[in-house]
Amino acid sequence: MPDPVAFEIFGLEVRWYGVIIAFAIALGMIIALYRAKKRGMDSEAVLDVLLLAIPLAIVGARLGYVVSHLYYYAQNPLSVFAFREGGLAIQGGIAGGIAGVVIMCKIKKLNAWMMADMLAPSLILGQAIGRWGNYFNMEVYGTPTSLPWAISVVDSKMGIVQVHPLFLYESLWNLLGFVFLLYYDKHLKKHNGETICAYLAFYSVGRFFIEFLRTDHVYVFNTISLAQLISALLAVVAIAIIVFIRRKNKNKANRHFSNE
């Protein structure tokens, strides 16, 4: 089992969780700026968008986690600000990040759909890397298993036990998503807004099935986990938006052709 502390500076512990998240954000920004340059987009405008979207994504991720564990945080309100202890909900982060993109694009008078499409591959790659922070925190693991790639964790009830490394499953799924989105954006995308929707659908499908192996569910109506419900809704809505975008633009093209 890993040591969650990477190093110390003047007695202050710097944890692997924070180091990995910082690296994921930095790499995502580099890739986003590279893609922006290739598309002839204003790098400073893209950086402005990122400098709002990233903090809002972190706040959204924390807020999403706090809301899903409201009973605990209602009794321990100061723990809401204990970021060093972990506790981020990626779906809340997605909502916060998208809100940041929309707000800054509104301010800068940029096309938010185009910006979101450009950032989507960076987002899912950042998630793939960031999931490894869960390994060092010994969180986001699944049910017991005897598979050769199982990891050892300390369970409060069962002691040391071999379990599914769900952080690894999601990391690999997101790496596959990074490749898929690059391909989709270059070869399959027809209109602005499709790539970010493809991201939401792809990630949500993987998250939905991975949730079956998790042990720390927050249930809705005692039947389905909150994360699965959100994932299912996101996937359906994202696919519906892609269909709507294509039909809308097809109808526009048909009307234009008829007018000619």
C-alpha cells in the first residue's frame, strides 16, 4: 500500500493526490493550448477560459462530493474545506468546468460550443491521470476479487483485502476516451458541440458500468446509485443533443438548398 505523502516542505506534507491533480491540470492546459494554436484560436482567450474553468471545476467537484455526503458534512462543517483529505466528485467537477467555459465565453464573446469541443480531449485525459491520486489515497476501489491485478486495501470491517482497482479501470477507460475524442473531433464531428457531447456520453457509459463494482455508493430511492443515475441521464442527454445538432443543421441546409 502506497504512502500518500510525496514529500515535505518546511514540515508541510505535500500529498501525491495534489501532485497528480496538479500535473493532470498542467498537461491538460498544454494540450488545450496546442490544439487551440493548430486551429488558429486566440491562445490568450483560451487561457482566460481555462483560468476560470479550472477553479470552478475544483469547486464543483468538492461541492458535488459534499452534497452527496451531506449528512457527514452537516455534522462536520469545517471538513468541507479539508481538500487535503480528498473527496472530489468528478461529475460535479464537469458541471463546474462547463459553467466556467460558458461564463468566460459569454464575457469574451467566443463560441462556447467550439471552445468546449477543443477542451474535451484535455478534460478526459486529465481525468485519466487524476484517478491515480485515488490510488495513493487508497480510495475508489471495488468489491473483493482474486484477479491477478487486484490491489490490497485496509477495510474497516474485513481488514486487509484484495479488491478491484476501480481507479485503474476508470483511468484506462478515460485514456481510451482521449484517443476516441481526438479521432471523433477530426474525422466524425460535423458541427460544433458534438465533441463535448461525445465526451459526456463516452465517460458516462464507462462510469455507469464501473459503478456496479463500487462499495461506497450513495443511493437514490435505495435502488440506484446517484453516480449511475447522473451518468445515465448525461449519456442520454448528450446523445440526444448530438442528434438534435445534426438534424437542425441538416434542416438548415435543406431550407437553404430549397431557397436557391
